[in-house]
Amino acid sequence: MNIVCWNIRGLNDLNRRDIVKKKVRDWKPTILMLQETKLHLCTDLIVWKCWGNKNVKWIDSPSQGSSGGIFCLWDSSKIEVLDYLMGPFSITLLCKTIGTSFEWMFTGIYAPCASYTEDVKEFWREIEEVRSFWNYPWVIGGDFKEIRFGHERSIGSSITTGMKKLNRFISKHQLIDLLLIDAYFTWTNNQVQSVRSRIDRFSISIPWDSENPNVIQQALPGPVSDHSPITLICDGLKRGPSPFRCNPDFVFCKKLQMLKSKLKEWSKQEYGELERKLEELEEFFF
């Protein structure tokens, strides 16, 4: 099984649909999540142009005006979608893996730009509501429009409110933020004064990782768009490099994550709901 997320920067162009279809034949994704489709309406014809009609099912969140739009397709011979949630910034599938009957959830996201303050607040509320609605093993991925650390931007970056929110979200939900193989960055501004950032990523919950212990995250060559496609490969051992989780640092990190729930209980008892208070202060000042 593999999941591909790609900010395609528009699917209105017929040639771009042909490119996607060729890449689908190469990648053979179980789930393909395309962001920024700029489509007001998806049809079976568009699905055929992007994937073909064998075993494919799909759902879309239309664009708002001339921007946005999320388009999710999946191979129904590999997973069964039991239910779904849809919002302006995300599509979530409740999946059952055929063959193992493992039930899990996948959330594909397309975050707003940091300058759209109210939209950013709505985006984080939406993702939190998604997680509170279902508590299955979780994969979340897509275009976060945000980096985690300064070195994830080619020109460096000081710590911003957006970075703090992303890091707090990953920490709060005890997600494993996977290393990216074959690239340092996933987006470029395509200018002479090049700026590159890693704003596309997958993160997974510990229960999902336990079910798929050989998972890796890899950047793929992108023939169009200023974003590189990223893929989550659930049998990474067959794809060249050994999975990074053999690294002692990863083992140590995993142990810290397992300890975190106990530390959170202690923190709440000693200091109260400090995280909620910090969020309220951030919203007040920023």
C-alpha cells in the first residue's frame, strides 16, 4: 500500500491530467490526494483522465473561487472506505485494508496561507474536530503551508506562530513526523532568487506505525507544479534505503513518545490545562 499527496496547482489543463494519469501508472497508489485542483466540479470523465476507471472510487472538496480544491481517489481493490468527513481544508477517509481488515483513518489536508489569519484558525479547528470525531490509527498528510524547523527552509527561518502551532499539534496527538527520503524540500518558488521549503509532509500515529512497521516517506519527481509529490510507502524495505527507524535516535524518540501520555497527566495535575491557555493567549496577541 502507498499513499501519494501532491499539490498539483490546477487540473483544468488537459495535458496536466494526462501527466497525472501517467504518474498513476508508475506509482500505482492506493490513495491519491491532489490539492489545489482549482476545480468547481469533478466528474467521472476527469477521474478517467487522471486514473482510468479500473477499481477507482473518488470524492472531492470543490475549490472556492479560483483557488483551492481537494480531489481524493483510491483503489477499491486494496481498501474499503467505510465513511468519510469533508471540510473546506481536508478530506478524511475511514479505511479498512482489504486482506487484513485493519481499520484506520487518512486525512488529506490543504492548509491556507499564513497571511489568511481567520482561515488558518478555521483550518486548525477543523483538523482538531476531525481527530476528536474518530479515534482510529491515523495518517495525516498534504500541504501544511508551514515548516517545523528553521532548516526546513533554504534561507532559514526564525520561530513563527505557525511553526509553534504545527509542532504543538504533532506533539499533542503523539504523531511520528517521518523523515523525508530523496529530498530536503518539497516546494520551490521557481525564481532566480530561489526559496525552497518543506511544507508538504506525512505524519502517522503510533498505532498506525505498529501495524505498518516498514513505512517510509519519500519525495517523488514532479514533472509539473512547484510542489514535489510525496508518498507514504508501507513496505519501505523493498524500495532501496533501509527504513530510518533502525536508527537509535528513532528508538529513543519512540520511547519519549510513549512516556508523553504520563507526563501530560502529571503536567495537567501540577499546572492545569497549560496548552489551552497558551493557545488562547496566542489567538489574543496574534
